[in-house]
Amino acid sequence: MSVEGRACILEEPGTPAVVREITVESPGPNEVLVRLVASGVCHTDLTVKMLNGNGMAFPIVLGHEGAGIVEEVGEGVTHLAPGDPVVLAYRAPCEQCPACRRGDPRRCYMALRPKQRIRRKSDGALCSQVLRCGTFATHTVVHAKAAIKMPAAMPLDKACLIACGVITGVGATMNTTPVFAGSRVAVIGCGGVGLSVIQGAKLQHARQIVAVDVNSVKLEWARKFGATDTVNAREVDPVAEVRRLTEDGWDGGVEFAFEATGIPACTEQAIKMLAYGGRATTIGFPAATDSVTLNLGDMATGVYWNKAGLNVCHCGDALPSSDFPLMAQLYLEGKLDLDGMVTRTIGLDDVEDAFHEMETGNVIRSVILF
Ligand SMILES: NC(=O)c1ccc[n+]([C@@H]2O[C@H](COP(=O)([O-])OP(=O)(O)OC[C@H]3O[C@@H](n4cnc5c(N)ncnc54)[C@H](O)[C@@H]3O)[C@@H](O)[C@H]2O)c1
Ligand SMILES: [Zn+2]
Ligand SMILES: [Zn+2]
């Protein structure tokens, strides 16, 4: 049986997101229908809007950082039942690609997706779902293996952050580019993702964590989440300052630098602030035309002489079925701060306002409560 609800939709390129009535079909085989309880607003939703859907067909249901309750399970679903609390994973491994076939699901090329089952009620148009989720909606249908069960004690208005910002940032330090104990780490961009990188670096026992941002309020918050030093890139050259703060008689620099802004110049900075043999990780979502210039031959900062490396992080290279419950456990044990990341709760009608705040205001995560 189909259900009726509401969703925040991009209807056509260049227009604001609007709330519309939707009809959601019953889940098909290996799918589940989820009633959303909460969804974080990640910068990637804004990027999808700014890039006019980034290749997705309109209309598009936004949102990919969601938690909710399973309402109905499709044929063949045995690991979930109606009433189960879940967080939605947009990169549940496909089990078919070359990486999955060689037993390396964290490097899965694609992800499990449901059939499109959300329709705009006014004209019946089938909607795309951002990152196969579409969580700015009262209801959505996802692949059953993309719905990860949460412990009963886990509050869903915090659990939703695990789906993207938190697993991306923490996972970057655990899976994409494992941070070793005693290392020096720099994090460029201290939004929801960057602050999660900081939390991850702390969990991995980094010795020094240098937070870089252009917003002094974000830098104050970064200290609360574990940064040992802060650099305001509006006031000083972040590369020189990170090298100065990490000076060890060997020109300073960090073993690990994470970019979490989506600005190509910040990825270049991350590479230039590495110590010999260090590794930068780019996390921000690029536009098709974005590129970086890597100098090879500069004796101090060139990639060749500095033996620098660059990794790319997709959703923290997570294995959601084991990593999401781990994040919940860390939260419940008081080792991962999700409460402090929810700086604003909003309604479904406030998404455009949340986008505006993301660009101009002091907000870590706005969380939509349904
Ligand atoms: N790779 C992935 O899997 C993945 C997952 C989630 C988000 N993302 C992307 O990561 C990026 C960060 O996402 P978010 O939700 O944390 O965004 P956000 O808007 O919450 O945070 C971005 C931060 O960068 C800071 N910033 C802006 N310009 C800067 C500069 N020149 N130097 C230093 N800091 C600067 C901002 O002040 C802000 O604190 C976005 O591009 C997003 O699309 C990627
Ligand atoms: Zn995201
Ligand atoms: Zn795969």
C-alpha cells in the first residue's frame, strides 16, 4: 500500500527547494519503507542544488543524512522488521563490482539503490533521491541493506548525523587514511565533516590537531571537539602557520592533513602542509571543472621531494553495517560528541533557511525533525 507524505524537492534548475506532497509506493523486493524521524542538512545537499542536480533527473528529493523507523519491509527482507530504528547508508556495498568481488567492500565502486518509488503527488512525476536516500521527506524507500539498525538507546535526532557528516569525518581518520597514535593532524574546514575529522583524530590518539577555518566561531568550537591549535586562514597563511605550529626542527608539517571545505585551493594547502612522507585527504565535493595543481619539484613542499600523497575520502570509506553501530556505541559511551554538533533543529519547511545559515551563519548541523 502506498503512503502519502511531504518532501523538500528541487523541481527545476535554479529554483529554491520547495515542500510538496508526495506518494511513496510500497517497498519492492529487498527494499524498506522508512518513516523519517530526523535528517541532518549536509553541505552536499546545497552543492547538489548549486550544481543544478549534478546530473540527477528532476524533480529531486534532497537529503541523505537520515534516521527513522522502518514502516514496511519488501519481499525477502529478513534482517529488519517494522518498528526497527535505522540510519540510512548511501554507500552500502553493491556486492557485484570488482572491489566487492575481491572482498574489499569499503572500496565499492557504486552502492545499492532502490527502484524510484517517490512520486510528486500533483502530477505523479517520479522523483530522484539524493545519494539514493532522499531524507528531506516524511517517508522514503531505500535498499534494505542501506538501512542500518540502531541500538534502542540511540536517539535518532543525533543518530542521523552518523549517516554522512560523522562517518565521513571519523571514517576518514580510521579507514581512508588511518591516523596513527602520536601523529600531527591538520583539518581544513571545521563544519560538520571537519569537526568529525577532529573527533576521529582524537579517537586515534593524534598528538596535535590543528584546526583551520575562516570563521573564528568554528575555531572555538573546534577546540571543544579536540583541536589543540587553531589557525584562522582569513588572517594568516594557513600553510606557513601550520608548519610553524608543528615545528620540530625538521621544518614542521603534519603527518596527516584533511581538507573538508570543497574548495580546491584548500586541497593544495593540505598537500603543502605535510611533513616528509605525509598524506593529505580530500573530502570536499568538487564541481566538474574543479582542479588542483600539484607542484612536484619544490624542495620544501613539492610532492616529489616531500614524498607527499593524496587520498580521496568517500563517506569515510565506511562499511555501514559495522561502522554505523560502532559510531552509535562510541556516542553511547560518551566518546563521540553528537549532541554538540546539532546546533539548530528545524522543520521541513526551513531547508532553504538552513542552506543560507550554512553559508553565512554559525551552525554546525541543522537537523530537520519530522
Ligand atoms: N566526500 C564525502 O563523502 C563527503 C561527505 C560529506 C560532505 N562532503 C563535502 O565536504 C565538504 C564539507 O561539508 P560540511 O557539511 O562540513 O560543510 P560546512 O559548510 O558545514 O563546513 C565547511 C567549513 O569550511 C569552512 N571554510 C570555508 N572556506 C574556507 C577556507 N578557505 N579555509 C578554511 N575553511 C573554510 C567554513 O567556514 C565551514 O566551517 C562539502 O564540500 C561537502 O559537500 C563530502
Ligand atoms: Zn553529506
Ligand atoms: Zn561494490
